[in-house]
Amino acid sequence: MSSNPSSDTDFTPVLLVGVDFGLPHFDAELQELGLLAQTAGLKPVARLTCKRKAPDAALFVGSGKAGEIQTLAQMHGAKEVLFDQALSPAQQRNLERHLQMPVNDRTLLILEIFAQRARSHEGKLQVELARLQYLSTRLVRRWSHLERQRGGIGTRGGPGETQIELDRRMIGEAIKRTRERLVKVKRQRATQRRQRERRDTFNISLVGYTNAGKSTLFNALVKARAYAADQLFATLDTTTRQLYLGEAVGSVSLSDTVGFIRDLPHGLVDAFQATLQEAVDADLLLHVVDAANPGYPEQIAQVQLVLAEIGAAEIPQLLVFNKFDAMPAETRPARLQDMYELDGRQVPRIFVSARQGEGIPALRELLAHMVQEAAARDMTPGETAELPGPPG
């Protein structure tokens, strides 16, 4: 992968490795792993893929392929090897001894990106919890890049206590403290949600695969300045604003949430329950899809899996196929609004370009219509709908 020579010194050269076990979502080009690596400040210099029926218990790829990886890494000057799948602690340790260089996996890479990107107190706590849970399964002293926020975990041992026992105890205590602090944050967020519910605010949450354009769409709808960039996990912290949908509807609450990704570490799903709770408590999910990505059906399926895991699968959805302007002419739809089959049910779909503003007025009209329909369904017989008035 080529890059600007003047900036090469800032990035660690890495070799990307992917193993095809016959699963439908295998990324033969390792494009997503490459994007994750670049987002984390690494520079992919070579890629290697291979096929196996099952992982090798000791080296994940087997000794022969491990030899190929070592040769390729030396040839391209790679300083680290990055696997697209999760490695067990033993596999990681054995590979590093065999290759004589650091070996990391997709899970650690995502954790590292989250650690770099978290801004709010809640986001940092959530990342810290997931990071500690991952570290507790390794207990390897040299993870300096994981320990920088704490100045190293466990530097002195007590009488009769081995270093690994001290590490295990200290990490366990840190996990307990972080969980207790997160409980307090969850209570605060629950109080905020109850206040919104008392005001009868209709809640809409943006969800979707990472880099689908959720933050750009959020900014286009509410004229906000939430951080948006063409990179993975640009948004980690939930941002909520009021969205005015005209006199007939008034204002609704719109939240931008963290993007989903294939093989999201379970520790992150668990740790981010407080943030993802915005999606669970929504009245409507705006499921943003990168329409220009040929792999969008798989990305939709991955988002649905996470929604099911957090208990949000049954919430009504509106599919927003974003990046309409980047779609090849031959794949552009004849109609910009239609129905799409999602998990056996028909859901409305609309094509927009959040960056260009194309389709945004039509999206606002469709949202207003769906909010009115929801209010009509919730009315008891003889009751008149009372929707929020315009802001101010």
C-alpha cells in the first residue's frame, strides 16, 4: 500500500493476515482490516490470505504458513503482524515466539481505536472496561501501548505473591472500580431519558455500520457540528439534538450513536450498553447504509445482529441508503423511495446523499409522516394527538 513518503515515519509498517475458514463474510482483499489499521495509525505494507478448515491450535495458521508470514514480513520491512481474526492468548504468544515480532489481532486493533477516539467521560470508562477485560485474558507485561493510560498495571509484588497473581488481582480490582463508575453514569443517562419521556419526546436514533455516514447525516438534519470523517469509528460518543420537522409535528429527539462492525468484540458490546441504550430506547431507528459499498447487504446483516444482541431488533426502522452520489450509474435505483425486505418484514427505504444534501428534504418529510403515524397508533379511541410544538 503506497502512502505519502513524508508521513511514512509516523506509522508502524504492518503485515495484514486473513484466514478463510469458509465463512460468508471473509474479506479476501482485507480492505476493512487495512482501514482499521490506518485509522489506528498503522501502515499496511503487505497482505496475505490463506484457507484452512479450522484454526491451528498452536499457531492459528500452522507452521508452514507462519514461515511464509515471517519471510513476507522481512521482505516488506513489517514491524508487526496483524490478524483479521481473534487470536487466543496461547496462539498470540506462540506466533510472536515463532515470528520474532509483535502479533496482534482485530480485537485489540478495535480496542486501540476506541481508546484513541473516546472523548466523553462515559466513553472513556466504557473503553477502559473493555480494554481491562481483554488484558485480563492475556496478562502479558509488555502491553505498554495498552497500559499508557494507567502508567503500567502492577509494578510491584507483595510478599508471597507472584507477578502474574498481582497483575490478575490488580486488573480485577480495576475492572470492579470501572464497572461501579459506569453504573453511576448509566443512572445519570436513565434520568435524562426519563426526563425526555415525561416531555413525550419522540426519540430517533441513528444506527448503522461504521463509516456509513451517520454523523454527516446527523449534521445535515440538525445543522450540528458533530465530528464526521471518512474513517472507521469517527463517532464513539452519543450526541443528541432536537430535530424540527415542521409545524404539524414539531421537534423530535435525534441521537447519533457508535457505528457497528463485523466481529465487534463482545467486551465492547457489553461495555457500550449505556451508549447503545439510546438505540434500545428509541421509537424509531434510522438505519444508515453505505449504498456505494457493494458489501452493504452483509453490513446490514451485521447491524441487525448487534441490534438483536442489545434488544433493539423489534424497534421500527427506516433504511437510509446514504452516499447516493457515489453509487455507479448502473446501480442507481429507478425510485428513491421504496420498501426493502429486512429480516422477513418490509421496511421503508430512502436514498440520500448527506454530503451533497440530496434527498434530505424528502427524508425530513418521510420522518414527519412516520412520527405522525406513530402518534396516531398510540392514541386511545377518541383521543386527539398532541405532538410537540416548534422549538422556542
